[in-house]
Amino acid sequence: MSPELKGKVAIVTGASRGIGKAIASTAAGLGIDLALAARQEGPLQETAAEIAKKYNVEVLTVPCDVTKLQDLENLVNKTKEKFGRIDILINNAGVSSQYPFEKQPIDDFEKLAHTNYLGYVRLIRLVINDMIQKKSGAIINMVSGSTLCDPVPRSFIVYSSLKVGLRAFSKGLFWELRDQGIKVTSILPGVTDTDLTGKLQEVTADHSRLMTTEAIESAVRFALTVPANVCPLEIAVINQQTPWTAPVIPYKQDHPKS
Ligand SMILES: NC(=O)c1ccc[n+]([C@@H]2O[C@H](COP(=O)([O-])OP(=O)(O)OC[C@H]3O[C@@H](n4cnc5c(N)ncnc54)[C@H](OP(=O)(O)O)[C@@H]3O)[C@@H](O)[C@H]2O)c1
């Protein structure tokens, strides 16, 4: 537990499983009280019960679809009603999909944009004025190691280009708010063993190359515990060995067989 963080309050989106669940546990281990959000109530409550039992912190669950503005407003309101404050926002909810662009369902674009970009920006907008008023706050955005690749990896161009936009937004937000005492950190994970990657082909073909969530937990712990006058702007934690994060993506990489 960290004495400076004990009693602080964090919202974590996409907290029911995968990276979100792991980093919510990390925050709880530092003594931070939590408001956990995801769409499906059952898994969210199971995760909350597990965390509350293991760490001596308060855990609120708020079912929330980050693509819906009303749900985001409700998340912020419920968190303030219960705790009276929001010190940390961990924007993590995300979806992925792997398609050659010409075969990607048109509905996918809206879902990706609303979940992986707009959901993040809107939720920040809803908490930022309280943070500015207090002259303190920390925002962590789950970006992606795929943003390190130029061109972005084929068959993921909509997902990855939105993450590139999110990364640019996060960096800009830090520069805009740094004098207001607010930290903004982007985490760029490599290919991590979660349900999200389980749905992808190609990149998970060699399972031994996948990271566990542990490295991302360390990155979040680092971001939350650096001295007050320091802000880790970006932390990239990528796989030692994977075609996904090779310095130069071979652009002739084949499409997955469908
Ligand atoms: N895994 C990787 O290799 C990897 C690499 C780079 C970046 N990332 C990023 O890391 C983040 C977490 O990914 P993950 O691998 O942990 O995925 P995951 O295992 O599929 O978990 C996704 C979480 O987000 C929630 N979620 C999805 N859509 C949502 C929505 N519209 N509103 C609210 N919650 C929603 C899910 O719960 P519900 O379904 O119940 O809503 C779940 O809790 C994502 O932003 C992803 O892009 C992952």
C-alpha cells in the first residue's frame, strides 16, 4: 500500500477482465478506492468482489457502455455520490477487430471509434474540470504498442489509427494541462494474453510470444507512484519477439486466411 495514495479514488473502465481487471487490482493494492465499469454486470461484480476481498479498499461497480454519453455521465455521478471525489481516471475499455479493410463490416468503424477514442475523450471531459479546480489528478489512457508502427499493422488499420489519434490526443492534453497539476500518461501495451487477443488470428499463432498483464500492471504502478513533480508521458511495454511490434512491420505480411 502507498501512504500517499490511500483513500484516493479511481475510475477504471473495462475493469471486469483482462488488462482492466489486472490494473484495477494493482490500484487496489496501492490503497486506492475504485469505481469499476464495464457493460456486463455479472463479471464486473465478480471482479469487484474478488478485489474488495483481497485488498482492504471500497469498490463500487457501475454498469456502463462507454459508447453512450449518458452511461459515462452516470458513471461520474455515481462515483461522486459514493466517494465525493475522483482523483484518478484509468481509461481502458476497448475492443479490437482484425479484417482486411475491404472486408471489414461497416458497423465496426463506429463501434471502434466510439469505444476506443470517443469514449476516452468524453470521459476525460466529464472529470477534467473537477481536477482543474483541485489542481491535481491523474489520467491514464490504454493506447497500444501498434501505434509505434508506421505504417500501422495491416488488417488492424482502423483500430490502430484510432489508437494513434488517442495517443496524439493524450500527449496534447498533457501539454495543455501540465500547469494545472494534472498528469496524463499513455500506456502502449504489446500483444497481451487476454480475451481481446484470443479473438485475433495471426498475432497469437505463437502463444509463447504473448505478454501477461504483469508488465502492464508494473507500468501503471510506476505511473501512479512517481514523485508529484514528474509525469511519465508514455510507457511502451512491448513484446520481446513478435511480428506485431517488430521495428519495421513487413508490409507484405499475409492477410489471415478466412
Ligand atoms: N490485449 C492486448 O494485446 C492489447 C494490446 C494493446 C492495447 N490493448 C488495449 O487494452 C485495453 C484492454 O484490452 P484487453 O485486452 O484487456 O481486452 P478484454 O480482455 O477484451 O477486456 C475488455 C474490457 O473492456 C470492457 N468493454 C468492452 N467494450 C466496452 C464498452 N463499450 N463499454 C464499457 N466497457 C467495455 C469489457 O467488458 P464488457 O464486455 O462487459 O463491456 C472488458 O472489461 C483496450 O483498450 C485494448 O485496446 C490491448
